[in-house]
Amino acid sequence: MVERPEQRGGRWSANQVPKLLTACALVTGIALGNVGTGVAGAETASGISSSSAVDLEWEASWAVYQLESSQADWALTTVTVDLPVTIDAPVDRVFPAYSNLHNSLGRHPFLKGILDRRTYTDGDAGVWEFIALEDIPAGSASIPGRTVGQQRTYAAERWYTTDTWDAPGVITNQKVTFTENGGSTTVVEHLTFRAPSVLIDYTVQNGVSSHIENQQAMKRDIENGTL
């Protein structure tokens, strides 16, 4: 089990983070202007999303992600973490189940829904663009989050990457590798978290704990045949 990173030296208090997250989310929504407003109503009462609204939100948010990524070395604080888990099943079973983000619904503690944008092939990679709907813990409450992401899957080599962005300036880059050892498979999530310095400890703690919880649920359900 990987220990959760501990908070460093008084950067934030339990009361400060929820207020800061809420304020930053509001500022980001205003900055995105009509795109953010239009997407807020993208889901209908039946839960079906408008593809044009999803496209607009994804494109606007991904542009912010690309800008912030280009400036991350000096504008954001970076923390890297490796999370390994060994699953008692062959890689031919583990890889397709584990790499399918839809299988994290009900297993990842924050993930509440997924909006598909598009899928396509880019060289050896199968590319999937999506928006993850999350409930992000903030003290005693939770904040609805809309995380834009792109997954690039290299099925022949059995590894994939997932890059995500969420307000306010939180970037997560993942590279997930699969190695078969006899009849078992070791999965390693190589995670890079980037966030404003005031939020990095909170981001890493929540990111690591949620990924571990998802890993353990995936391990359980792959081994017991549910997946």
C-alpha cells in the first residue's frame, strides 16, 4: 500500500480550501464565458448530453489545459507518484478491463458520470476525448467537477496515458503500464500532479487516495470475475 502524501507546512487549512476551490471555479466559469453557461445546461432531464455543447466545453477547456501545461514548469507545482498494484489475472483480461474508464464508475469515489466527446486513431494510439463528471470533496461538502480528458491507448504494447484538466488549474498526467508475471499482472500508475502551490497538497492527497480506492476495487472485481 502506498502511503498518502502528507500536507506540507501549513499551506492551507481545512476551511480555506473549500472557499478557494469555490471561488476559483466561479472565476474559471466566468472566464469561459458563454461556453461555460451553455454547457451548464448541456445535460437534459433525461441525462442525455448535447454533443455540440460537449464539443464546445471540451475544446475551450482543452485550450486552457494546453496553455497551462506550456507554463507549468514555472506557474504550477509538480508532484509525481507511482502506484503499483498486482492483480491475480492474466494481462489479456486485466488490460481491457482496467483501461476502460467506464469500469471506474461505481469504483472511483469521485466519478459520477462520463460524457463522450469523440474517439479516433492517431498512429498506433486509439484516442478518446471525454468529460468526467465528479463530486470533489471540499471539507464537509463536495463540489461538482467537470474534468476534461484525453486517453491515448496503445493496445498492442499494453499501456495507455490519460491527461486531464480541471478548474482551478489542476492537471493530472498518467502513464499506466501492464506487466504480466506468470498468471498475474502488475499495473503501475505513474501519476504527475500539477496545481497552484496553495492547492498541490490537497490535489495530491485526494488524487492518490482516490486512485488507490479505484485500484483496489478494480483488482477485486477483475479477480472475482465481475469484470
